[in-house]
Amino acid sequence: LPGLKDKVAVITGAGSGIGRAAALLLAQQGMKVCLVDLKDDRLEETKQEIELAGGQVITVEIDISDSKRVEEAFEQTAKTWGRIHLVFANAGINGVLAPIEDMKLEDWDHTLSVNLKGTFLCVKHAIPHMKEMGGSIVITSSINGSRTFSGFGMTAYSTSKAGQLAFAKMAALELARYKIRVNAICPGSIKTNIGENTEPTAELEKIKIPIQYPQGNQPLEHSPGQPEQVANLVAFLASDISNHITGTELFIDGAESLL
Ligand code: NAD
């Protein structure tokens, strides 16, 4: 795709799922990629796969809700390769699933902190390294941020994902003067590791859920989507062929959100 070769990308949540697929595709397209994630073997595996294919890659192991460490990650990337063209603010968690009245404040805070504060921090600390040249910021929200019809227990998650959509639009307006485009993507169910640490609480199990979330029942394919399909959309939004697209939310869900 035009406008990617030799440009620099920072990808959060790059050790797994959507972030990993995006990192592999963008490196294949000739981008230099900084992979950001928590300390995890999968981050190293992603790095090795890119190196084996001849790509340029560095890794930074941080928690994206830690402002100082996020700032350092962007400084390190810029020191290594110069100005940054793409930020894929993608790391996220489901968090603890609980009914509102049983939700612990610390669990609410944690979900908001990783998904929403983490997104804010990535964009905030990226701007100094992007504003001279312009570029693209892609934020992974969810269909749950816009059409919040998933089962009970996802309140904190959906709230954080809705917050990301408002943030993306405000950022698009504010950063247009630097020729930085900002778009949110809203995947439906995608086959990743996000459910790995997500257990419903006992309180949630007691609730009879009247609205069944159509888990992965996507009219187009009758199954969850693949991370590689989402990565294609990220590459499009990073490239020059999307240079008139900013401030949008793009659904990628095989029509799941229309059920
Ligand atoms: P995933 O669990 O496979 O990958 C997420 C990555 O983010 C992991 O490698 C994890 O270690 C990392 N991460 C989590 N907390 C972090 C933190 N505090 N600091 C740094 N890294 C952290 O899941 P995924 O499905 O690929 O998730 C990527 C994004 O896609 C998330 O924002 C998620 O909300 C969103 N999303 C996923 C789906 C889905 O069905 N999988 C649907 C809609 C939106």
C-alpha cells in the first residue's frame, strides 16, 4: 500500500490477537515497527517472526496505563528511527465482568485505566513525534462502544469503548491542523486471546441474561472474524489511500452489530 514503506509505526497490544496481526502485516508492507505490550513471551515471538522475514522491529514492555513509560516508549522509538507515522492504539482488556451493583471500584478503574486512559496516553505522547510530518492514528474500539447490546457484566468495557469513540472524534478535530488523521475501528467478535483472563464473577452467573450477545454469529461468515481481517483495515487507514478519512468509526463485524 502507498505511504507505508520505511515509515515508523507504534503498535500497542502487539503480542497477541489484532495487534500481532497488524504488526506482521505492517512490517510486511515495509514499516519499521515498535511493538508495545506487557511483558509476555508472545511479544518476543512476534518480534522474531518479523525479524525472520527481514523486517525492522523493536519491542517495549510496558503497561500502557503508565504515563511515564508510555512517554519513554515513544521517545525510544523516535530515537531509533526518527519521526513516527502511525500509532495503532489497540491494547485492551475485557476486565472483570460483574453486575453494576457488585462491580468493585478497583475493577471498574482497571478496565477504564487500560482501555481509555491507555488510549489517551498513547495519543498524547505520540503527538510531539508526529506533528511535523502528520500521520495516522488508529484506535481499536468495538461494536460494543457504539451499540452496547452485549450481555450483562460488560458495563465497564462498553463504557471504555464508547469513550474511545468520543476521544477519537475530538482528537481528529484537534489534530487535523497537524495533518494527523484519527480514526476508530469497531470490530465485532474476533478470534483472539482476549477471553483468556475473563471469567464472569459469581454475582454475574446468578443473573439470568435476557439479551443474549450473538457471540460470533456474524451474518457474513457465521463465525467470529480473524485478526488478519482487522489488520487489513488498519493498513488501509495507515496508508495514503485513506488520506481523506478522519474522525470516523469503521465497523468490521460481518454485520454482527445489525443483529
Ligand atoms: P488479545 O488479548 O489477543 O490482545 C490484547 C493485547 O493487549 C495482549 O497482548 C495484552 O497483553 C495487551 N495488553 C493488555 N493490557 C495491557 C496493558 N495494560 N499494557 C500493555 N498491553 C496490554 O485481544 P484482542 O482481541 O486482540 O484485543 C485488541 C483490542 O481489540 C482490544 O482493545 C479489544 O478491546 C478490541 N476488540 C476485540 C474484540 C474481539 O472480539 N477480540 C472485539 C472488539 C474489540
